Amino acid sequence: MFNLETPCSDTVAAATMASEIYEMARKRDAVILAHNYQIPEIQDLADYVGDSLGLSQQAAASSAKLIVFCGVHFMAETAAILCPDKRVLIPDLDAGCSLAASINIEQLRNWKAEHPNAVVVSYVNTTAEIKAESDYCCTSGNALKIVQSIPEDKEILFLPDQFLGSWVQKLTARKNMHIWMGECHVHAMVPPKRIDESLAEHPQAELLIHPECGCLTPYLDRVVRQNGSSNLKVTSTEGMIRRASESSASEFVVATEIGILHRLKKENPSKTFYPIESEMSCRYMKMITMEKLHRALKEDVFHVTVEEEIARKARTAIDRMVSIY
Ligand code: SF4
């Protein structure tokens, strides 16, 4: 029996807890999905670790009756929408997202009213209600392809991340794309000067930078001009995982939430990874602990549901996200 208030610091207790989690997951026919930003212990026992798109695809493809989502609330909602016949649990209901909270449904409806013919493209970091009012959902991995798939004469409302929106706009040179000024508190915290500082500190390293990062904006022209030939690569979290294994570089500076360093190091043990900022930790992602995951499986909490009409409307936008990659 574990005390939920006490961190599991003892190795034996942690191993026992992990084996109980495995056993409960097996008995309950559960699949454990973990985002790349989760703590190492959760990543290590998950059935699948990935980004929002990968986790959505795994949820949709899984035959398990129960999905335990170790990530933040909008991700569990997305799984619930894609898998109406499955039960979806999140170990902590307070695991939210500052980016998803940067636009609400009234704001989106007012914005749409100002641009009645526009196509709405929502980043996956949005609530189910926002997705239901959107034409397309996207991730950082396929935002460019989704925008490119929309006829050039169509106005686009892109939300809620201003930095991802600016990146896509720069790559497409699209003039009729309006961008919501939302941001993630973790990715917005890095000052632009850290890019050149990091490259000076680690001159042999490649810099892998997530397009949600605010520090990228002054470098957009440079990155586009160099067309990927420099040691500065803009890519999604799954893109970072791929790039780290394919690149001949042996050192990388990583500009995204620090949780991804665990997977990068685990999958590339001969390479070295440095965070661009060691403070880039998402307090919402870190709310999911082994103790809470244990409790979720034991007590069947916390059930994530989406009202049927909202889920029906949101599914179309999410299906487009999953199919365009
Ligand atoms: S890192 Fe930012 S975008 Fe990702 S879950 Fe945390 S607050 Fe949301």
C-alpha cells in the first residue's frame, strides 16, 4: 500500500509500484500512453511514448478496453473523442495546458464572425469545444502540410500558438493567414539570445528547436534562407527523436520541454544532449506521478468524457489531423 502524499524514493518500493501498475494494467486490459514530456519513470513503464499525434494514433489503433493517458487534459479528451467505445482515464484532472487555455469558445466564435469565410486550423493543444468549432486540427509535425492542403485563396484562422503560426506562415509565405496570439508558458520563456549563446557554448552541436518556441521568431528568415542546411533545425518532438538518431552530429542542444531529454538519451546512448534552458519544465506534465498512475488504475479515476455532440463535431477536425501526415 502506498501513501499518495509521499514521493516514491526507495528503489524497491518504486519497482514494486511499477510491477503493480503493470499487473493492474494487464488485468484491466489497459494501455498506458505517455507524452514525451512525462517524467522518466512514467515514460519507462508506458506501452507507448510519443507526441500528441502519435498518441492519438495509438489510442485510435489500440484494442485495449481502457486507455490511461499520462499527459495533459486536452490529450485525454482527444483520445476519448477518437475512441468512444473505450474508457479513458487521466491520473490528475488538474493537468491542464496554458496554451490550450489561451483561447475560449466565445473568443473563437467572435473571431470567426469577423472572418465568416475563413478555414479554422486549430493546433491540437485546444479543448474539445474549440476543436468542435474548427475545420482542421494539426500538430507541430503536420501543421505545414495541413495549411498547404488548403486552397490558396481561402483565408485561414490559425490558433492558438502564435509562434507555430508564424513559422508556418513564413514557410508558406501565406498572406491570408490570421494568427491567434496565444503561447505556451514553457516555450515562450526562452529569450532569443539563447540560440546564439547555445551554439557558441556547443559549437559542434545541432540545435533542435520546437516551433512553439518564442526564441525562434527573430531567426525565421535565417532558417528559411538556409533551408535546413544550418545546424539549427526546427522540428516537432517526434522530429527531434528522428533527427537525433539520423544525424551524424554527436551533440545536440534541445529547445523544448526538458522531459524529452530522457527519451533522446535512452535511444541515443552514445550522443550528448543539452537543454537550451534547464528551467523548461511544464508543471502540468509533471503532475502525473507513479503514485497517481497507480491510483488511477486501482480506483478507476479520473474518467475523461466529451459530450457527444461536441465529440461528433470535433472528430472531423481530428480525423483530418490523423490522416494528413
Ligand atoms: S509544455 Fe506548454 S503546450 Fe505543452 S502541455 Fe505544457 S503548457 Fe501545454
